[in-house]
Amino acid sequence: MSRPCHESFCILQKWQGLGRPGLDANDDVTRRTLERYNGIGNAAIEYGYELLGVYRVFEKYHRMLRER
């Protein structure tokens, strides 16, 4: 079941060629999504890389729960 996307965020994602965020996105798309959600510039880029590691940890355990 897909969740609605905040309109302005979805427009930004589409404009940047990222598409809608989802579980089938690769790490680069996920990182860029996290980056853009948190702003623009070098600080947002660095934060996107930092958050990707946290996302991987959460996704590892959430995937196991979804597959039950």
C-alpha cells in the first residue's frame, strides 16, 4: 500500500528526476531523496550520506518484519 506524498516534496522529487521514494529505490536515489528533503548545499549532501547509513539499519529490520 502506498502512502500519499506531500505535494511540494513530490514535485521536487519529480523535477530532480528522482521519482517517488519507495522501498525499491537504490541507495543513490534514497540518499539523494534524504539529501533534498533536508535542504540544498554541501551540508545537505553530507547529511544525506550520514542518513543513508541510518536508513540501512532501519530498513534491515523493517524488511524482516515485512517478510514475516
